[in-house]
Amino acid sequence: MNRLPLIAVAGNPNAGKSALFNALTGARQKIANYPGVTVERHVGKLTLPDGRPAEIVDLPGAYDLEAASPDEQVTRSVLLGEGDYERLPDALLIVLDAANLDNHLRFALQLIDLGLPTVVALNMLDLAKRDGLELDARRLEAELGVPVIETVAVRRRGIEAVREALASAAVARRDRPEPAAPSSDGLSLQHRARAIARAAIVAESPSRALTHRLDAVLLHPLAGPLILAGLLFVMFQAVFAWAAPPADLLEALAIGAGNSIGAALPEGWLRSLVVDGLFAGVGAVVVFLPQILILFLFILMLESSGYMTRAAFIMDRVMRRAGLNGAAFIPLLSSFACAVPGIMATRTIDDPKDRLLTILIAPLMTCSARLPVYTLIIAAFIPEVTVGPGIGLQGLVLFGLYVAGIAGAVLLGTLLRAKVVRGGGAAFMMELPKYQLPRFGDVLIGLWQRAWIFLKRAGTIIAVTTVILWALASYPKAGQGEVQSEVSIAGQIGDAIHVVVEPIGFNRDISLALLPAMAAREVAVAAIGTVYALDAEDEAGLETLETRLAGRWSLATALAFLAWFVFAPQCISTIAVTRRETNGWKWPLFMTGYLFAVAYVAAGATYWTAVAFGLG
Amino acid sequence: MTETPAILRTLDQLALGTSGRVAAIDWDALAPRDALRLRHFGFDEGVQVTALHRGPFGADPLAVRVGRMTVAISRAHARAIGLATASPATAAA
């Protein structure tokens, strides 16, 4: 068997590992999970200067081989050749933050002691220089006994030299001994690291670092929270304002394509399947791609610039109100884009109880998949009036729904902490990395990966569900004087669910949409779209869903539907990632159950309150 | 920890912008995982630390420079880190 040489990239968090990995592989990389854990595995291909291809894997950032988090456990297992996450690497690329030598060298020394053919990338030299630090790479090389290459990965400097060094390292492998046992004496390692760092540092001027000046403002007790609030406001504003034009364009394209393809197809079930099933369903969802990309753009920029950890610092005390700490802020903010990456981001939380609680409330953050539902209902039922200077009622309602989710999370978090997930409450502890300008290309790679995941979802799960739903909603055919959505199998299933949800004001259309919405929340929109498209077969082509809804639902019902979606349903992907993350069915089932119960109560309360105010 | 006479104050009492030298860390007062993380961050007897920022709400957490790294730790952690008596040189830094 002729396997490609495997190169592992290892280093401390914030050493610029991912940027170096991106620089080496470009877009030729894949993200998956390590089996059994939700630690992301980034693997790519690169061509060495001598023409040989090699496989390269970006190991999770770690401070030490003595693991304190699931991430570090994966890194340890791979490097020691234990477990089955990865085969033992043939060569090791250690990434060091040049401005942080005394600390990062400790882990590097541990890694070098393993005895694998090793190359060290002395990275982020530009930031070190910015801090007035001058380093002697040759001296460091002599002290460490392995090749040291100077790099600035985000600016793509020194990458060729790394490739060449890796080529010789990957060749050098002959009868490699098993990895040596890692040194457990942290203190002596630390002292060795400090001594080497002192030797390698030629000069340091006490220049005030840029990071220090920025933090003086961004972590200011008063300005800091205000800037954070402003940033979040701009972020959510952008999601709606910037996304509208491309979203409108996509919608027009989907409707146009559906209608013209429909016209080309012969009248019959195939045309119905394509126009009413596929285009009405998938089209209704793909429209939200711009919003999701903008949200992820902000989150990726906040992360790669180093600001995200500052946000966690500012929010620490606030998060503690909900029984968590600042570290939970990052996954929860990501959950506004999608709970799946949000739940996966909880792996940075060391304490297992805190992690579990964060997972349980992450789905309450209004994810982008709920936006289609919110936007549709708001457009159909909330009048487009202003209630103040520059404040529209529609925007206000949407904002209210976001707030309702956050308030629900705080409330339920406190409750769960007291009753279900006792203990935990670990204190906040996090490195605050240096600020740096994110590289546009790296952000683009991240965005592309997110867009691809979303489109794949739209193309598979959502398409399949809408087609199944179309079939269920299309047959048996309605006779003379009957309504299609009432006669069909879907209508009968809807009737059964309707018995349960009628007390909270849901009509049959909603009952019908609840089940497929579990596949993905956006499908609720697609489902209603498909049903109405089928009922309106005599009308020409597709028209906007809002007009159809406004005529058929009462305001109280619409509001109850919104309240339901603040809490439920959990989509299959969220449940699946929770199962993987918590290693079993107990917590995903608990999460789904409690959120359904809360959603039922919230929707019911909303409905009956609205009815009492005469909106039924 | 209070029995150690050389320690006059702990890291949480260090004024912002000033430095001190770690004299002793009360590892037993810390959760094992937190203790491990503090060690990974480079907290250790004899190391110089600088208090940089405090969180906006309740002056918690605390941003500390240790070595060349800035880390956020909670006030409870900082309380477990005893500092040596301030010398005029470090207080002026």
C-alpha cells in the first residue's frame, strides 16, 4: 500500500496554525469530525517542491500534551500514536508565535522530544517586530536541533521555505522509533523554554504594543461594552440590509426558473413535482444564503481578528447570570448563525457541566434557519409602519423575537442549572491573543466552506423532504369541490397533529408544516409554500406566499406560530450534533422534549393573550 | 496561604498597569483543570505579572500579562496567586 506521507501541523492556540495550514493547502482541504468526538479534523493536500504529494492535517491547538480539553486530547492521541483518530504522522510542523516564545516553546520542546522528523515555523514575525522584538532564528535552530523557518503565514511569507524543509523532513523518515514518552516534568520544561527564549531574543524595545493600545479602548469599562453592543447591532443590521438585494435577486431567479421550466414541461405530475415541489421548496430556502453568509462573515472576522475573546471577556459577568461564563459567549453568538457550529464551538469550554448547559441553551439563539419563518410571517401580518424615527414595526417585532430567545435562554439556563445540570460554574480562563488584520483569502475559505455546507443541506435534506412532502400533499388527488391540502395523506397527518396543537391556536397548515420543519426549520416555509402552490394549481405559476398567508391565518395564530419558533422545533442536525457531542441519546432527547414543552406553553400563552385582545 | 509571611497581597489586588512577582500559588484552592490551565499559561513562582484590565461588570474577570502573553482569568483565580512584596522598581513599571 502506497500511502502519502502525512504531515501534522501542531502548536498553541493563536499561533497562526490555521493560516499556515491554509497557506500550504489553499482551498484543497476538507473539514470533517474525528470519529466519536466533535473535534473538527482539517485535512488537505500539498505538493512538496520535489513533486511528491503529501497529506497534511491541522491538529487542534493545544498548550500541552497533558490534555485539559477534548481538543488537546485529540492532538495528544494523534502525536503519541494512540487511539485511532489518525495514523502516526511522518513529519511534524510546529507553529510557534514569535512574539510569545517563552510560553509556546514549552509545548514545542515537548513535541520535539517525541522524536518525529520536525520543522519549526517561527510564525507571526511581523507582530513580534511590531512589539519591538528581534529574534535570532539560527540561534533558536541551534538550541532546538531542528530546522527553524521564519514565516508570516497570514501574509504568505516563508511558505516556500516551509515546503522545502518539510520535503527533507518527510524523506528523513527511516525506521523511526516509536514516539518517546512525553516529559511530564512541566516545571523543568518551562525553565528550558525560558532559557532558550532568552537566548533567541536579540533585542527587545519596550514599545507599547498595538494590542495594548487597542485593548485600552476595547476593554475600557465603559467604552468596551458600548463598542460591543454597537458591533452586534451593525452585524444584525447588516444581515438584513445587505442581504436584501441579493436575496431578492435569488428569489426572482428561483421563481423565474421554476415558471419557465414549468412551462417547458408537459402538464402533469412531473411539472407539479418540479414547480410546486422542488422550486417552491428549495427556492424558498436558498433565498437565505446571503443572510447566512453575511452573519458568518462577521463571525469569522471577529474570530480571526482576535476580538471574539475580548467580547467573551466583556460578557463574562453577564453570562454568569445564566449560570455560565464568558467562554460560553462565543458558541452562543455563533448559534445565531446556526446551532450546529455553535454547539461544536462549545468544545472550547473546558468544564463538562458548563459545556452541557451551553449546548442545551444554544438552540434558543435565533439561528438563521428561523429567519425565513420569521421574515415570512412578519411580512404577511405585521403592517409596514414606523413607530418612531427610523424604527419600523416589522424590524421591532423581529428584534423582539431575538430578545425573546435570549431572555428564554437566560431563564431556562438558570432553571436548568438549578434543577438539571447542577455543579459546573467554572471560572473564566482564556488567552487574549494579539489583534491582527484577518487575511481576506482565509475568511473567504471559511465562508466558502459554510456556504457549501448550507447548499448541500438545501440540495439534499431540504430537497428530499420537500419532495416527500409534495408527494404526500399531492395524493390522493382531490375530487370535484374538494381542497387538495385536505384530502391528501399530508392533510390527514396534519389533521392528526392538529388535534394536539389546536388548543394553542395552530391551524391545519401549520400542523402540516411542523413535522417537516424538524428536518430543517426553513422547511416550514417550504412546506407551507408547497401546500399552497398545490391548492392554487389553477392560478398561474408561483406568487408570493405572504399574500396567501395573510388571507388565511388570524393574527393570533401567526403570533403563536412565531412564539413556537422561538423555542422549537429542534432540527435533526441540531439533535444529531448534540447526540455526538454528549455521547448518547439522553441529552438530545431531553433537549428536544423540554424545548417542545416550552414552545407549546409559549405559543399557547401568546395565542390566548392575543385572542383576549380581540386579535383572534 | 495567609501564613506565608512574604506575601502581602494577591494578584486581584494589584493596581491596573502595575507589575508584581509571583511568590506562591495556592494550587489547592484551584480546581485541578484550572490549575493545569494556569500552569500552561505560564503562571509559576518567580514569574512577573502585570494587571492590565478588569471586566466592566463587577471588576471581573482580570486581564493579566504573563510573560509575553495576555490571559483573562477570574478574580477567584487571581486571589489564589500571591505576589512578593512590591519593590519600588516593579511598582513603577
